[in-house]
Amino acid sequence: MALSSLPLGFTKMLLPLQSKSYPTPQCKPLSNKLSNNCQRNLRRSANFKPSIWTYDYIQSLSSEYKEEKYIEQGRMLREEVRTMLGRLENPLDQLELIDVLQRLGIDYHFGNEIKNILDNVYHSDAFRREKNLYATALEFRLLRQHGYDISTDVFVCFQDEVGNFKKNLSVDVEGMLSLYEASFHLMEEESILDGARDFTSQFLKEYLNQNRGDHISLLISHALEFPLHWRIHRWEAPWFINAYEGKPNMSSVLLLLAKLDFNFLQAIYHNELKYTSR
């Protein structure tokens, strides 16, 4: 487009501005007071110590759990647990074992056995007929976690006529904790689980204020800090291994396998870290 075809006002804007003499701005030095304040407000050094994760340190990592005797011991323990899973007939005992295996971080060894049990539980209505809060909530959480289509209607029998959870449920502390953990597996517009979370969290906080030191209080405190559904599976395992060790009537086979498996995985991570740092 020719310059003459543009509007007059626009043409004038393209012309160079006439030079005028403007005073040169002077930069005055900062006062000593302001300078001293700036120095005082500088971010202080955190005095971080040098990282210990040097190349030589990483390459020096070693673990005895890579030895054949530990590998064989782990294999034998897994077979014992597999036998344990096959021997249990009571659905609640089966679900409790699955829950412990998951929290100990060793459930990945028994994927087929766990799936078969959950399939059978899903097609049964034993817990719904018994109206057992602890069992129903545990069943709901595990089935939801593994992708089964289970409705929140299983909790309707624990509500009163106006839709509130019955007050007498509070006598079952394990059931209340189980319902609290299950309430975090909610989907959109499942208001019954919102109500379950409010109901159980209030009770569990009050219970914790009056009871300390026993195993169930430890689990409640841990759950109120972060529910199980929000925790990272692998990071949860070390904490639960220590907690499970203090549980009355815990299984020494499960505990030993969990500790052995955790250390074996740590040895694998050591090797992977060595390889990636080269």
C-alpha cells in the first residue's frame, strides 16, 4: 500500500518526530541507610551441606538380600501365603488377609488369588445379609479399589429413617474406621459417602482424644492424617510393616515376607541407581 493512500492522520504518525532537547535524567546514589537495609534483607544462606550422593557413594551401595539364600527364603514364604489364601473359607477372613497383603506391599505376588477371591465376594451378598458394618465397608473399599461396580446402597441399612447413620454404630470402632476409609472411594453425587465421612471422622477424632497407645488408635491417627486411598502404596508399606509388628495375633509369616520383600526391592533399586548414575 502506497504511503499517499493512507489516512492523513496515520501518515503524520509515520513521519519522524522533531528533535527536542530534554533534560538528561540524573541517577542519584542510594543513601547509606537504604543500602544497609538492602544488605540486611538479602536472603540468608541456608548452609546446605554437600550431598552424600556422590558417584563413589552410589557405586558402593550393596545389599546382602540379593544373595540366593534370601531369594529362596522369599519363594518359600510366598508359597506359604499362597496356601494360606487357598485355605481360608470365610469371606471376611479372606478380605482381611487381602487388605493386610496390600498394606504390607506384597499383594503383587498374589494377583490371581486375590482376583478369584474378589470375584466370589462380588457375586455374594453375605455381608449385606449380615448387616456387618466392618465387613461391608471393607468389602466396598476393596471392590471399588479393584474396579468392581458396587453400589453405595450397601450402606443404606446402616441409616435411620431420615438418612443419617445410626448412632449405635459407634460401638464398632473397627467398623467406623473401615467406613471412614471406604468413604474416600466415592464418585460424583454419592452423598451417602459424604455423610459417612463426616459421621465417622467426628467419632474417630473424639475416640482418639480419649484413647491412646493401643493398636487401633495408631491406625486411627494414621488414617485421620491421610486416608489410605490418598497414600502412595509403596511408601505406605514401611510404616505399616512397623505397625503390623505391634498388632496382637499378627502373622509372623506375613511380617517376615514383607520385611524380606522390602529389602529385596531396595537391593533392586540400588542396582538401578548405580546403572543410571554411570
